Amino acid sequence: PKGKNEVAIDSETARRAGYKVGDTVRLSVDGPVLAPTVAGVFTTDDGNVAAGGSLALFDTATAQQLFHRVGEYDEIDVKAASGTSQTALRAALDQVIPKGVASTTTGKQLADDQASSIASAMSGMKTGLLVFAGIALFVGTFIIANTFTMLVAQRTK
């Protein structure tokens, strides 16, 4: 896409909605509805798209304006040349990027951080499931005890 009037959309969205290059699409990004022209269709393995979501790509300046982050980037991914280690690449980036402007991390560290975050989230879910299991066990025990009490009462009549 070049400029605010163009967008690229993922191939699944294009297929589902019947869009092709040159069509006008309606979309909203934190504000009024936009009507850009489809400048391209791309494939992606993004999990949100696989789950039925849509992905739209704009040129950098338009994206920064739409998300109120003019001149800023959330993330820049860098791929090392063949044979370059992650730590060597990180060290080289640390020399180029001014201190306090951005932080660098290796792919391994990012993966470890994400795994830790997921494990932490799952820990809370595990606790919640154990609480519900305890409640179910209590209710089940109560129902069984009540059933036996009623059975004994009927038999003793």
C-alpha cells in the first residue's frame, strides 16, 4: 500500500468477502470508517486470521497516524545473516541503537518470555479449575449422601 487510500488485506478475508485488488473496502481503526482501495492481497499464518479474524496492512506513515503513534514503532524484527549468532546480532544492535530509545532481545529470550507469560496465565486458570473441581466434588458427595439417606429411610419403613 502507498498512502492513506490503499490497504492490503489477508487472502482469507479477501476470499470470504469476495474482495480483489482494486475493490473498495470499509474498515474501522479506532475512529471513523475508512474506505481504502485494496492494493494487494497477502497470505499469512497469523493465528487471529486462522481463527476467523482479518488483517489489514497500511503503509508505515498511515498506520502510525491511525494508531496515534506518529514516528514510533512497537517492534522491529531483525534477521541475522547466516552464521551470525543471536547474541552477536544483539550486541551489534546495542551499539547502533541509542540507550533508552529501545530495548533489544534475542529470539530465544523472546520465546522464553512468552512461554513464561503463558505459563503464568495458565497457572491462574489451573487454580480456577481446581476450585471448580472441589465444588463439584463437594456437591457430588452431598448428592450421594442424600441419596443413601433417602434409600435407608425408605427401607426402614
